[in-house]
Amino acid sequence: MSMDKPGDGLFSSLKYDGPSGAVVFLVALPLCLGIALASGAPLFAGIISGIVGGIVIGALSGSHVSVSGPAAGLAVIMLSGIQTIGSYKGLLVAVVLSGVLQLVFGMLKFGIIADYIPISVIHGMLAGIGALIILKQIPHALGSDTDYEGDFRFLEIGGNNTLSHVARAVASAQMGAVIVFAVGLVLLLLWERLAKESRFFQVVPGQLAVVVVGITLNQLFARFVPPIHLTTSEHLVNLPVPSSLSDFLNQFTFPDFSAIASIAAWKVAATIAVVGSVETLLSLEAADKLDPYKRMSSSNRELRAQGIGNIISGLLGGLPATSVVVRTAANVDAGSRTRMSAIIHGVLLLGSVIMLARILSLTPLASLAAILIMVGYKLTKPALYRTVYSQGLSQFLPFIVTVLAVVFTDLLTGVMIGLICGIFFVIRTNHHEAITVVNQDLNYLFRFTKDASFINKNEFRRKLRELPDGAHVLIDGTRALFIDHDIMEIVSDFKELAPHKNIQIELKHWETYQPRGEEYGIAQEATAGK
């Protein structure tokens, strides 16, 4: 892919964003339908969410490459929400309210939370999602399509799990699906190589060619090799096909606002808002890492965009949307330059349900598996593991823990586990060498080499307690820009203990951190080095 700098306007990179938008559309279409199915909602609700996520959120988002749509992480919440509130129309009220809450989150600048996620965890999340995409798409590549597209949980519906589903798919592989997948994968690999030499292969996305070839192959199977023809809707993209304009309009569902008085609706709305916002912030961080131009996105602007999008989606009968890593990764892989590609994917989703539903319903899921497995591989390349490993255990362990947790639980749970591991190493790193101790005879110098926070509390207290009777102690805060209340309180407590051990305490550059020194029992006259 050419790496010349993208232009400033939305239309400046249309020759790149158009094809990439088409690729994201092909990936997003079955995901929208699958997540709607898992949510217990009308299939059209997933399409609405994808359209709004592309056109509305895409236009308002501060990210150049992030793509939004219905998210698998919210499917269980939606399914239980319908049962809790009592109807899908009532649930739509919760979706609208969740959008209002997200809008408020953005205005209150809650997006700053994303700044505290360790980079190793973000890399682990991307690699874990890449591995998960591959594992989840292998059954579709082999013709086992019982699990819906977009299910990224390890434990699947029906008591199966990701690994057992792969094993079962290998044992019952369907020849037609295998051929369609293999041809599609080889075509993608050849397309990437030819794109380096030919302008045509740069302009026309290989993913689109894979879909066209997949449809053509399956139609040829129907005519010449009927036993391997992929006939049932289970193996194809099952897009709702309206027979008339009125039939199309009847697919829209509108909220029943009488549910706004229900406490259950507000609880579901708050859950959707919090979970959706966390997933969006995680995906946004991942999008910035994937962006080849390393542009920085505003997390607060993204929350506001998601809020407005979910208000509109709920009003039209759609599912809640979040920024989604799978769509975003496919977008970057296809060469996106600006958020216009996300808008184009939304426009194509809209056009598909109006004009192309019958044609797109012929697309084999095995063709899409080839596209997604290629995306997954690029997210979890072996070279990434080697690079992170070379950075040391403090980076590699949170990374690999996040990868494994994402694969064997689900996205949010996996990231939370990785985050806990990452925070442990952050604390461990900041704990070391925050305080140096130099002693000569009974004279001791305690010097803070960086900010002194609660992380250093145990180390500081332990070193003070090890001081021998009759010692003279100078505690120097010169090099610290900040000294935590907990550290100051330890000094205060030690001053009460010191006379019993005949220890003298002297403080240097300490008054800067305690505007009310008396509160800690530290008199200003005890401070040296002014």
C-alpha cells in the first residue's frame, strides 16, 4: 500500500476509501445479521445499526479508520434486555437512553479512561482478536455454519466451545465450502502480490474479487456438481429480501416510549452505555495502533458520536453500535485513508437491502471466511510475538495473558484480565528504585528518585523500620515532582516513633508537598534545604 500522506478532506482519498469501504461492507453484512440473530432482534435491526454506525457515527467520529456497528459484546445484554423489559419495542427505548448517557459521558470527558490502558494490553487485544477470528472462521471455511457470524465468545450456544467447534468442522468438512475457501484464500494472496506491480490490482480490492468468484463457483456447483453445491441459507449470507417498498418500510420498528417509566429500561440502558463505551474506547485505542499514519483520535468525541448514533439507531429500530475491531482491522487492511470509508460502508449497507439483497444472499460464508482469516493473520503475525517478547517480560506477560484471555473468554473479559496483569507490572516497575538509601555510620539519606505515590508506601515504610537506634535521617524530596498523602503520613507516623529509638529526622524540600504541614505533624521549621 502506498504510504503517501492522506489529504485533509473527506473526499481527498476517495480512490482508497471507496474500495476499502466496499470491503468493510462485505465483512460487516454477515456480522450485522449474525449479531441481530444472537440478540433475539429482527435481522433488519442489525442492518440498521450498521448503516447508522457507518453513516452517522462515521461522519461524527474523530477516528480516521475506526468503523462502528452492532457488537457481539452487547448481544447477550440485548437478549436478556428483551426478556427483562418485556418487548423489543421497549428495549429500543433503552437503546435511545443509552445513547443519551454516552453523549453525557463524552461531555464529561470520561474518554480519558482509555489513556490508562497499557500498550502491551492493546497489542494483546489485537493479537487475541486476530487469533480468535482465525479460530472462529475455520468452521465457516469448512462448511460448518451452525455458530452465527460475529460470535466471539469461547463458550458457544449449545454447549460447544471454539476448539470443539473447530474439531467438529474438520471431521465433517464439506467439499464445496473447502473449495470456495481455498480458491478465495489463494486469490487474496495472489492479489496482494500483483498489486505491487499492476494499477488494476491496486484499485480493485481483492476481497471483492473473492466474493464474486465465490458466488460464481457456487452457481457452477449447482449446475455441474450438485452434491457439493452450498444450497441452504445456513451456508450463505441470509439477507432479508423485501418484495416491495412497503415490505421494506415495514421492517422498521419504532420504540414504545411508555417503557421510559420502567426502572428495568433504565438499568438496561446504563448497562448498554457502560459496556458499549468501554468496548468503543478499547477499539479506538486499537484503531490508533492500526492506523498506518499513527493519527491520534479524540476519545471524548468518539463517545459523543456513539451516543448520537445510538439515539438514532434506537429511534429507527436498530441495535446499539460500538466501534468494532474486526471491521476496523478489515478497513485498515483494505487501505483506508479517512473516515469516508466507514461512511461508504454504511451507504452500501443501505443500498444492499434496497437493491442488492437477492444477489448478496448468494454469497457463501466460506468466501467471507477467507477474507476474515487473512485479516486475523495480519493481526496476530508470529513476528508480533517475537517483537513483544524481545521487549522483556514486563511487556510480554501482560501481552500473552491478554491474548489467551481474549481467546478463551470474550473480548471484554479478556481485556479486563490483561489489564489487571498489566497494572501489576506497572506497579512493579514503578515500585523499584523509587527510593534510594545511602548510609555512612549512623547517618542515612533517603532520596526520592521520582514521584512518590502509594505504590512506594510499603517499600518506604519497610526501610524506615529497618533504621537502627540512634540514627540521623535526612529525607530528601528534591527530585520528586509529587509526594502522595500516604507517603507524608508514613513520615508523620515515623516522627512519633523516632524519639523512642533516639532517631533524629530532617526533611529537605518537603514543604512544597504539604501546604498544611501541621496536619501531618511536620513543622515547617523542621524542613531543611530551603
